Amino acid sequence: MNLTINAAKQTTLTVNVYDLTGRIVISKNFSVGQGASSHVLDITNLSSGTYVIKANDGNSFATSKMVRY
């Protein structure tokens, strides 16, 4: 899965993927520079279902939903 991240400054970003029970199924850190950058998150081992993606830089966070078929 491709992630496009638009960061206000250079930082380390933690991306966690949660299943619907709230369990972390993937956790990965990315070093991102200021501006837009693209990163790959390997989801090949995930079963079909709905997941929540949370990205956190220590000061702010973003949340998104993903459905894997």
C-alpha cells in the first residue's frame, strides 16, 4: 500500500494499523522530510477485512480506514 505523507517539517512518523478489535497488526516508523513524500506499507500478510490506520509524529496524528479484499 502506498502512503503519501505531507509533513510540515522533517520528523519521524509512526504508522500503526489496527484490526477492528483494536489490536496493532502492523507498526512501522518512517523518516519523512518537509513536504510531500511517498512510502510503502507492506500489507500482504493482512487478511481480508477492515482496518484503521493511525499516523503519529508525537505532536499530531491522522486516522484513516482501509478495507482489504
